[in-house]
Amino acid sequence: MFLSFVSLFECYFGLFLEAEGTAAEVLSQMNIQGDQLKGADKNVWKLRESLEKSKQQLDDLIVKLRKKKLRLQIIAGILATIDLILFFRLFVCGGTFFCRSY
């Protein structure tokens, strides 16, 4: 009877040690996964910051592009007006660029 109690105790103690080892391994894996999640969270925040910075840069480029486009349209309008004035002057002056007033 005493021998079976010792045998039973050894069996339970062995199971206890095995369960403790498994629990330690699971806890270790959970710590590793927790570190991986923290790293992923940092990466996500870096990505969000990078996206916000890129969005701001794109907005700045769009504003610059619109200003340049407006400037080119104004220059084209001025040149077209000058061209029309010169064409009208050639038409009025009879095909020559310089009008003779005699």
C-alpha cells in the first residue's frame, strides 16, 4: 500500500514537472509573440507616419503644379494676345510689318 502511494506520488510529481515545463515553454512562446506584436505595432505606426508625410508632400506638389500651370496659362494668354495684335497690324498695314503713314 505504501509502495503504491509512493509510485502514485512519483507519477503525479512527474506529471507536475512535465506540465510545468510545458507551461514554461508556452509562456516563452507567448513572450516571443508579444515582442513580435510590439514590433509590428511600431512598424504600423512608422508606416502611418510615413504615409502622412507622403500625403503632405503630394499635397505640396499638387499646389506647386497648379501654380506652375496657372503661370504657363497666363504666359500663353499674353503671347496669344501679342500674336493677335501683331497679326492685326500686318493685316491693317497691307502685308508689311511696318506701317507707312503716307
